[in-house]
Amino acid sequence: MRANKYAGTCAECETAVGAAAGQLIGLPGSWRTICVTCSPSPPPRGDHDGWHRTALASMDFETTGIDPLTDRVLSYALLDDRGHDFSGLVDPGVPIPAASAEVHGLTAEALAGAPAPVDALAEVIAWVQDLIERGVGLVVFNAAYDLTMLRAEATRWALAQPDWDRLLVVDPYVIDWGIERGGLGPRRLTDVAAYYGVPLDNAHDAAADARAAREIAYEIGRRHQTVAAGDLENLMRHQGVWYAGRAEDWNHYARRVGRSLDDPAGWPLLRLDGAISQIA
């Protein structure tokens, strides 16, 4: 959740809230200010079984921009389900926008001598395919962005695609929306991590983001028994429905204000004729 930019009154208890002293909750176009005392918190952990008790892998990219079809991977982090972490840099062969470099600190100088995409991404794809073959769930925050970018990069460099139809994805962004229905306001990775008490000390570092995303997934499973129930195949079906609901909510707002629309069927891979908002 985000700090309130302007002073106002708490929507719950009606006490005065100074600028940046409270938080914003609600849906786009209808934000409400609440005080810290009234700030919502997740339910306590339970001892129930579910997909959260299985070992999960996690992946994150840092990139040149926010369009998964045209932008490029600059760095990656691959956190294995067996305790092995892999990370690397990629020389995209294209200019890196200053605005992107300001976010993650990856410049042309920092990437000098890094492997070319055709080599680096072949290793990423092989790692993903191994997860698929072993039936391991892959945590990706805002999976429709990262996975669509990986597919686009594989196409760009004539690399073999992973067997996407068999990939088991755990997307904390989508699951969080399915639980809260957007009622807690903006929910980027930093927001959801803070809500679940997951440390994220170096946001926009691929390894830090991947680690936080996986821990958020575990916390969601521990704290929401109905969401944790069932296997990963069942979770995949629910996530598709939740993503479609989130997209329709966004599109209702986007049509009124002239913003780009999201593709309700674009999870976990964006359809080539769709669009997506970058929220990670």
C-alpha cells in the first residue's frame, strides 16, 4: 500500500491524517486514505497443508523497459527448488534507457563483457524446462510480464521455447488480487512484501526480488487456507480466473481515462495481440 500524498481523514475512524502519514486503499479512481492504526493486516499463519508446503523455484528479470514484447532482459535470477541460486547479466545489444538504468542501476558500462542474449537466455530457458520436466512450481511476480518477455526473447534469438503449456506458475501478484480484489490499493512487489512482513532490502535487484516473491508465495499459502488448498494445477486454474477479473477491473477504469487495456486471457503468457500494465 502507498502513503497518502495529501492530508485527509481516515475512511475508517475519521481521524485526521497528515500528508504521507497514512496509506491509500481502494481501486483506481476511488482511493481512500486510512490511518496507520486502521491499516489492514493479513491473517495469522495456519498449520494446514497445501501447495505452499512444496519446494518452489523463483525467477526474476531486470529489463530495458516495460513492454515485454519489445524490451530486453538485462539481468536474471534463478532460485532453484533445491537450494541452488543462479544469477547473471546480459548484454542486450541495444541502448539502455536512462529511466530504466535509474531504477535498477544496470548501464552499458555495467554490462560490458556480459554474455550475449542468445547464450545467457538459452541457459535460462533450459533451467525453466528442467522445472517443467520435474513438475516444480515457478514463482514469478507478475508472471505475464516476465514469461512473455522470455518467450519474446526466445523468438528473437531463435531459441527453443520451453513447454509453456506444462509450466506450473505461482504468481503472488495475481493471487494477492484474488484474495483482496484490489481493495488494498496499489500492490507492487514492495507493497505486497511489506504487507506480509517479507524483507526486501534491495528492490529491483533480480535476486532480491525473486527471493521476496517466493517468500510472499509461501506466506500467502501459510495464511490463507482456502487459497493453499489443492495442488498447483488447481492453483493455475484459479489464477487464470483472478487475472481475468483484475484485467476487467482495470479495463473498466482504463476506458474512462484513456489508458491502455489489459488482456483478460493474458496469463501466464500475454497473447500477442494483448496489452499489459507493468506493475512489478
